[in-house]
Amino acid sequence: MKWAVILLLGFSLIGLLSQQTFAAEKYTIKVIDRGNQPVADAFVIVWDGKDELDSDYTDNNGLWDTWLDKFTSYRIRATRNDQSGERIITPGNANTITIEIS
């Protein structure tokens, strides 16, 4: 009986440890041109599937912060004037996601 309780508790603990909690983390979107220079005032849109999740303009350093789930795949598009660039990415542990526009 004692071993049955120990096994049951062990399996319960394994079940709890194997569950993943999905939470948004802060990521920086970096928009650059072909010369690897930052692009200020680029408009960035993030899609989660068909739904627009977030959007805004980059700062003077070509940067914009947003909150994403590291296990979810996103489509990220940046545009400025007649230039654009796009990536489909699952962020993972990368803190910065770079989009090149041309």
C-alpha cells in the first residue's frame, strides 16, 4: 500500500512538471535596411495567425517592444515609405527579432 501511494504521488508530480505555462514575454523588434542601419518610424504589425495582435512605429533606433509568447508562431511585417520586410518566426529565447526592409 505504501508503494502505491509513493507511485501515485510520483506520477502526479511528473504530470505537474510536464505542463507548460504559456505567458507573454517582452521582445524587441529591430528594423534595419540593407546596409544594416536602423530604420526609424517603420510601421510594424504582428499577426497571430489571421488576427492582428499588435502594431506600432519603431523609435529613432529602429526598435519597438512588444509582448509575445515564445512558443507561438507570428508573422511580423515592417514598412516605411515604399520599403517593406516580413518574417514568420517563433521567438523562442531570442530577445530581439530583426526585420530587414528593402
